[in-house]
Amino acid sequence: MLIHPHRPPFPVRALAAAVLAAGCASAQAAEDFQLRYNLAGSLGGEIFAPPDLEGLAGGIALTRVDIRKVTGDDGHRLTQTVPGGTVPLPAPTPSALYPSYGPTTGRIDARGSLLQWNLALAWLSQARYGGGRLALAVNLPYATKKQGFGADAATPALNWHPAVPAATQAAVQAQFGAQFQRGITDQLAAEGGRVSGIGDLELHAGWRHADAQLRVLAGASLVLPTGRYDAQAGPDIGFGNFYTLRPVAQVVYLPRPDIALAGRVTVGLNTRNHDNELRSGNWASLEVAAGTMTRLGPIGVHVLQAQQFQDDSGNRWGTSRYRSTNAGLFWTTRIPVVDAVLTLQYMATLQSRNAKHGTYSQVRVSKTF
């Protein structure tokens, strides 16, 4: 045995660590390469909601997320450079004869899916304050998450001292390559899997003004780390052991009763993750939507841009600034039997950096009481 069977060479460990940090690995990547925000879209047919809303409302949403890749800082699949080093040979071989190897780059293939239910309750005051009504809401998710990983990394060639016999060189290179690839496969298996559970609870408070042409919403949400999270390998439902405050401002303008234009600005302010001391940089999102009222209900398009405006702190990937541009369609209709509102939404990622890249589909039903 020319290489210790229980001590993988350094590049195996280094690339395995890189793979563990990618895709859905929240232990090493800021917020799991995602944000605490609904990328299926927060502006749908509800932009046509009547101005006189008040009292209690409830809703349930089902969201399906399919991730086909995770992007790096260049917008392409996430990669990691593994530094070079040397491979020790059995004693009494002098260290001067140890083979060296140069750096190599591994391309990480991360795929996964999320099926999430959200139960929400909202209340709008009957009384008016400053021309608008006070709004309170709570949102609790339950999700099932699956993830899997692959990596494409060429085994580096070993550089030898001429004094080492050719037969020894060939044997060590073969064993080195086998351990290199096996180490990556073993580590990837630990990060894949399936998990279900309650996610991170959201509490909302705001103020809503609405008249025939203009609807304005201003407020903030606080996201609590109630979802399951473990800094070790494996999938997580929660985003991490930290809090996010999300101030939001939304404006809807109806130039005529059958046309609506809407814009929504959200800012995400994160605390430090107490489990791994990583602090995800603060971020902002801009969502715009345009819809028209048809005989079957409102239909329209929406575009969402979300990105960090602050670097991560303590992230092994560096600044790792998240950026994602998404676009899609929405349709809303009324269910007369139960007097409820049904909304279908779809979003697809157009381009991204340091982010999950995929599609987002959502079905939600809401009802006022």
C-alpha cells in the first residue's frame, strides 16, 4: 500500500469541503445560496384587491421549487479551485522524492427540489389611522426538501523526481486517483438527502392605504429561526440560526379599473448565524408587475430582481454577493362555491450569481371572513 488507506491526500479533502459548501449546503454558504424571500413572486392578481378590505383573512399556499444548478460569482456553475501539494510516500522514502501536484478546478453540480406549504392569517383594522388601516399577519411554512450533488474534477497528475522508478510512479498515480474520486463521492453522499419539517416563522406588521386608483402598503416583517437547521452536513428546512428584518414598501396604481401597475421594494437585514458565525450580507429586492382584468380574472406578468448590497462576513466563498433575476406570469380567479380567491404564479430564473437557479411555481387560496 503506497498511500495510507485511511488518510486521503489533501486535494481530496479540499475538494470535498468545496462540494459540501455548495448547492444546498447551508453550513458554508450564505443562506444556502438563497434569500428569505418568496421568489415565486409577492405581486399577483391581488393587486386588483378592492380598497375596502378589513377584518380577518386566511390563506394557504403551495410552492414548488426546482433547482437545476447553483451559480458562482461569474454566473456559471459553481466551481472551486483545489490547491496543489505533495503526496507522502511510505518510510523510509525521503521527502525529497515525494511527488507534487498542481491545483485543479472542480465544477459542482447541485440539484434539488422543495415542496412547501404556507399557512397565513392576516388582520386589517376597521378603524383608519392616517387615512389607512393597520395590518398584522403571521406566516408559517412546512416543507419537504430534497437535494443531491455531483462534481466534475479531473485528478491532478503527479510530478515525480527522476530517481523514482516508473512502476512506482504508475502505481501511486492510480491509487491517488482512485482515492481522490472516492473521497469526493463519499463526502457528496453525506450532503444529499431528504428532510421535512416546519420552516422559519414570519411575523408582519404594516399600514395599508387604498382608494379607487392607488393602494399603498408600508411595513416590516421579522423572520424567526424556527425551522430545523444543523451546521453539519445534510439538508435543512430552516435558513439558519439568525434573524431577518424585512422593511417593505408597495405601491399599486390603477390608471383604469381593468389595468393595474405595481411595484414592491423589500430590504433584508440579517443578524449573524450563531451556529457557524457566518453573517449573510444585507440585501434588497425590487418586484414589478402589470396586470389586466379579464372575464376569467386578472392575468399579468411580473419581474423580480434580488441582490445583496453588502458582502458576506465569515463566508469561505468570500464576498459571495447573491444576485438573481426572475420573470414569470400570474393569474387569479374567484372560486364562487367557497367565495375564495385562487392565484397561480410561475417564475423562472433568467440569470444569477452566487444563487440557486431554477423555477418557482405557486398555488395559493385566500379568503376573507
